[in-house]
Amino acid sequence: MGELLPSEQAMPDEQRKRTSELARSVPKQLLIGGRWAAAKSGKTFETVNPATEEVLATVAEGGADDVTEAVRAAREAFENGPWPRMRPHQRTRCLLKIAELLEAHADELAALITLDNGKPIAEARGEVGRTIEVFIYYAGWATKIYGETNPSEPALFNYTLREPLGVCGQIIPWNGPLSMIAWKIGPALACGNTVVLKPAEQTPLPALRFGQLAVEAGVPEGVVNIITGFGPTAGAALARHPGVDKIAFTGSTEVGKEILQASAHDLKRVSLELGGKSPNIIFADADLKSSVSGSAAGIFRNQGQVCSAGSRIFVQREIYDEFAQRLAETAKGIRLGDPFDPHTTMGPLVSAEQHERVLGYLEAGKREGAKVKIGGERGPQPQGYFVKPTVLVDVGNAMRIAREEIFGPVASLIPFTDEADAALQGNDTIYGLAAGVWTRDLSRAHKLARALKAGTVWINCYGMIDPISPFGGYKQSGIGRELGQHSIELYTQVKSVLIRL
Ligand code: NAP
Ligand code: MG
């Protein structure tokens, strides 16, 4: 499918034609019980290309009735279908088949991600690769979900069964429109659950294409259901539906709290992966070159629309000015533009709403006294939701831009004095998703790793994600850990069986 990617020389018209053909080829309906269906209300909504502001496609707007239908299909598949009852090996095969099909359609999927989300095509290709890895990883787990035998009293035999939860509602954001599907559906299916997934309204296309590939991979009907639509309607209906056993959500902390409330009514299992304001701490003894490039990637990748983005960069005072200068030079080297151009290293933000929001934070930062070292304004493009990669200096940890999640390409540089100050300021946030530490001092690195209240601490790197490594938040960054064995725990429950001998 490599021919779908516009070449470097392609005329904009040619590019527009190819990408609109690609968008046209994706199903635009809801996937319920293995069949594609329009929303019961007949409603649809438009998804927009954030680089051009053009409408890409019109897709079904699922509502509460459609959610009910999908939950019914998932329930039927769980209670009476083959999925939870088949040999675990067969589930492994099916998940591997999904991975194989994702690989076979990798270029096309990357193009769909770039179209709907705006991230540069090379980053989208990377996202497809990571999606495949997660499916392969959880394919392996399907045959390795064990119970225990426990040393109970002599006249009793006690063992445990680790069983699937049932119907899982999964609500995902737009920043990783395909990889988030793998994080959610991969472990849920490995454990024998069935799912109803609601992708973000901004990026329905990769999810719909995924649904088509899942059907092609032989996932039995009703095991994967996809409801495109809006959060307050379709998403909220899923979160409060009495037929849903578990809700898994990735998105804003604000909505995460609503999900938790909605799920309390019938005590659904809940896992939440929410926002962050992660500290990335640079000591004067760090390798300057790698700390600058790693920190730049940590805040500018995916236009800064990453929950674990290193958005508060704490720099030890001795090197503050030099670090700021070098980071600004790195930002200057970023090529903002058409995300299909292979030379582009930063695309547009995902939507008009996010564009407004990020520009609003830039204004707020300036008003509070932060200085723009570079960027600080919208991109020069006449169309599209572009924001220049931005480095702000003279930022204080109490400013709004240092306390609230901006979710854009905005690095805020805050000075610190010593280890204790770094930990104190780094932890002074309602969030606790991730943190970074750059130093050549091994003992300091370990001390900081313990002191920082974050679900992930990166030392001399930033943003590394591996399917074997748990990911999730301290404090208001979430509940539960995804990836690794931890997702298997999130998608199963334990039954204890006691037998009198
Ligand atoms: P969001 O509202 O939290 O969206 C995440 C998902 O939740 C989407 O599928 C959304 O649907 C759905 N949703 C929204 N309201 C809901 C409700 N009441 N009940 C159930 N589901 C609901 O995030 P956003 O509005 O796209 O972005 C706002 C901010 O959230 C960003 O600026 C960023 O700070 C943060 N964010 C964090 C992450 C992350 O990875 N942790 C990802 C995205 C955004 P619709 O999209 O259809 O409304
Ligand atoms: Mg929203």
C-alpha cells in the first residue's frame, strides 16, 4: 500500500486526491455484532484533516441506543460465543493474525493516522509499529494466565482461577488513535473478554479500519464492537451502562472523574490513564547534548499532545541559560508543515479546539511573566491548526502554564538549585504520570527515582514505552497500570475454589 503515501514531489492536488480516496475506503458505520450498521438515530458527524481543515469523512454518530445494542452483542459473545471458551492457543493465533494484518496494511494505517490526527507520517509509522508490538506481546499472554494452588489446611484443597471480567467498555483519546486500541483491546482479548470501544470523535478513521481488519482476522462476531460518536453521549452511555463489567479510559483527568462517578452506580471495574504535567529534570552534570535532544523529543513529539510529555523542564541553575539556548536551537530546527512531507518533523494540532486552547495558554504564560525564547505563536500556514514549537523561559512552577496540562508543543523551563529542590518542585503538582532525570551521578539518579511521585521515571532518556513495562499514574494521573502483566490483572478477576478432601 506504499503507493498511497504521496511522494515528496507530489502536487498538493494529487496528494489531496489520494488521501481522500483513502478516507473514502474506510467503513463509516458502527461495528456491532460483526456487522456494520448506521446509527439508530441516522445521525452522522464529520471528521476533519487538521492540516488542511477539510472534511475527510462523515461517520456514524452512535448514541445510547447503539451502545445498548453493542453491549448486548458483546454480552452474547461473552456468555454464549466461542471467545472465552476456546483454547488459549486459538486466541493467541487470532491476536497474531491481527498483528499480521496491521503489518500488511502498515503504510495505509499510518496514512490514516496522519490524515485524522495530523502527526508527521514517520511518527504515524512508528505508532503502527508499536501497535503491532503490543498485539504480539498480548498474543503471548493468552497462554500464560495462571491460577495458584494455596497451602490451606490439610483437609482442604484451595486453588484459584483467573477469569475474564466479561464486557469491557473502552474509551480512548485521539493522540494515539491506533496504539491506544492495542493497549485496550490487546490485553482484554488475550484474557477472553469482549469489548465495546469508543474512539475519540477527532480520530474515528484508524479505529474503523482496525475494526475491519479484526473481522478479517477472524475475531468472532460481537467480540470487538466499535461505536464512533461523542463523549457526553456515546461515551457517557457506555460508562454508565449496567451491562458493562469494566471501563477502561484514557483521556483528561476531568472526564476521568466523570467516568469514575458513572461507574460507581453498579461498581464497575475501572482503570483510568489520565493527564500529566511531568517534570523532566536536568542536572548540570548531565550529558548536555543528549539531555537537550531527549528533552526536545519529550515535549515536541506528537506536537506535545502526549499525556506523559515532559512539559515542565527543570534545569539546574548553572546550566539554565545554555540549556535554554540549545533547546531553542533544536526547536528552530523543527520543520513545521505538511505532515505527509517526509521532511516535516512537526504537524498541526488535532483540532481547532486544541489550537485555541494551546494558543490561550501561550497568552496566559506571557501575561504571567514567562518569556518566549522561541515560537510562542501560531504557525505561518494559512490553513491548519499549527503552533510553532515553543520554549518558554523564566517560568515559575506556580504559574498556570506550569500547573495545567497544555497538551501542545510548549516547553516551560524552570530553574532549580539542588536535588531536594528538584524533587520538591517536581512533585508540586496534582499529577504523577511520569518524570525524567538527566545526570551522570548514579546514586543521585536512584535517589530521585525514589523521591519522584510518578508512575514512570525515565533516567537519561524520556518517553520510552515498552509493552513489558507498566504505565500509569500516581495521584490524579490515574488508577491502575497498563501494559506488562499489569494489564492482565486489569482484565481478569480471581476466583478461589475450596474443596473438602
Ligand atoms: P477527553 O474529553 O478526555 O477525551 C477522551 C475520550 O473521552 C474521548 O473519546 C472522548 O470523546 C471521551 N469523553 C469525553 N467526555 C466524556 C464523557 N462525559 N463520558 C465518557 N466519555 C467521554 O479529552 P479531549 O477533550 O479530547 O482533550 C482535552 C484535554 O484532555 C487535552 O487538552 C489534554 O489535556 C487531555 N487529554 C489527555 C490524554 C491522555 O492521553 N491522557 C488524551 C487526550 C486528551 P469525544 O472525543 O468524542 O468527546
Ligand atoms: Mg472532548
